[in-house]
Amino acid sequence: MDIAAFFLDSVPFARLLGVTFDSVGTGTAVARMPDRDDLHNHVGGPHAGALFSLAESASGAAMLSAFADQLSRAVPLATVASVRYLKLAMGEVTASATLRADRDEVVARLDAGERPEFDVVVDIRDAAGTVVSEVTVSWTLRPNR
């Protein structure tokens, strides 16, 4: 499955923001958002909501890359997110997401009838490579009933 294409097809808001994916691997994803005036805030950088949406998109692709084979029996849902805005972002921004869970343990919990929860961490960098935001998104796989 082409996770990037699947994600962008499933999440129109990410397309609205111009999110693209540089890479998607098992439990990882790198997403990019262009520098556009309509995404700027009052100080000329990407709006905080746009930065969060980029990070959440990267986290969703990283999560899907690890658990796409479970979609027939569970619905992935973001449950909690924390965001630290560290520096003013200027220009194009890139979000690198990494699953912080053991895939086999998550699937075993799903097999046991549980609703597993796990985190994906994301660093957002500006064009110079400076980390401007750190985001953690907690996900669950809600079993189909």
C-alpha cells in the first residue's frame, strides 16, 4: 500500500495545507508543508494550527505505516496530543515522525481484545534544520465491534 497516497486521499485537510510526504517507512514518516501566505500567522510564519496539522499528519502516516494491515479490524484514532512551540518557524517546514511502540506488542494487545494506545513523536524543523516544534500524538486502535 502507498501510505502517503492513501493518507492524502483519506485526509482532505492535509491536501488543503499542501502537505506532501518525502518518505514513509515502517513506523516513520517525513512530511513537508510549503511556505504560503495563506498559512501564515500574525508574525509571518506558519500558523500554530498549521504546524500542528503537519505534525499530526506525519504522525498518522507513521502510525499507518506500522498498522495498515490492521485497518480491517480496528480504526486508528488520535486521542491526545502535546505540542511545544520552541522557535518561530519561517519558510517551508518539515515534520519527522517516529512510532515509539513495539508493533508486535500493540498487535498482541489488539489480539487480546484490548484497545492499545501508543505514541508517535514528531520534530518539526524549519528550512535551516532548526527544531521549531516538538509534538507527541497518542494513538489508539479501536477494535471494530
